[in-house]
Amino acid sequence: MSIERELSKRSGSQCELCTATENLKVYEVLPTKKGGLDEAIMACATCIDQIENPGHEDLNHWRCLNDSMWSEHTAVQVVSWRMLSRLRSAGWPQELIDQMYFDEDTLAWAQATGEGEDDENKIIHRDVNGVILEVGDSVVLIKDLKVKGSSMVAKQGTSVRNIRLDHENAEYIEGKVDGQTIVIITQYVKKL
């Protein structure tokens, strides 16, 4: 059975965040480890658009998180926490965050995109042109890179999809090249 069908069945054919029933899509909650049902949610176009475009949120739309944050599915909880963290300056989202509890792994997954960090403390990753990189972006290498500890050379022009960010160093990202996960310095990549 496809992920879309399984998510549709799990969600009762409605958005797992706001319960809308139209324009539903599978939304992969990044960063993923294995992919699949446990790392995705069924979400409507409105929710996805606002998740992917920070600063364009309709605060009242997200009052739905009061219910969805209690979902039994971890991916729904993670997205709920991220959106509440993004909107916490409104007051009521912070009260909801205070009621949530995650184990270490789930909290690390929720925080992996940098939501919940104060802007002045947030590490910002930028490509060679100064464009901000986000978890899940695709980049292209702008020069040949020797991979430390191996004989592999990642060639200029190689596309790296679904990158992960190093949350301790703004100059490092991770991505797969030829099936091998490598650390890449941001000054050698350009966002696609």
C-alpha cells in the first residue's frame, strides 16, 4: 500500500493538523532517517504553504494545534511543536508548548530545523552567494571536493538533495553523494 493511501487511512482523509478535507498531500517531516509513514503526515495545501513560508502564517488558522499536538503520531506532534514554536510570541502557543513532553530523540527531531531557537542564537547556514540554506534543500557543488578519509572526490556540478544542517557550526552541512553521507563546507555549494 502506498504512503499516501496509508496516511489517508490513518488521518480519516483529512489534514492531520487542521482537519481540512480538500487539497491534501503527503508532507514529509524533515530531516528524515528512513522515510515512510512514521516520518510523514497528511496535510492540506494551506498548512503546507504556511509551514514552508515562515512569516506568512495566519495565527488563527493554527489554533487547530490545540488538538493536533495531542496526536498519537510523532510526526504530527513534531510539526505541531515547530509551528507553535514559530508562533510563540503570540502568547497562547507558548502555553501549549509548555504542556508538551518529548523524549530526547523526538525533541531533537523537532528542533532539527531550528524552530524554537531565538533569532539571535540561531545558527544560519548560507551558500557561497549568501542565500540561506534550510533542512531538506538541494545544493550543487561549485568545485571538486576531496572527501576526507576516503579516495572519493565529489565532482563540481554534483547535486546534493535533502541536506541536513550542523546546528553547532554554520559552515557545515551534510548530504549524500554517491550513496555516502558526507560533510560539506557551505562556501563550496550553491542552493538550487
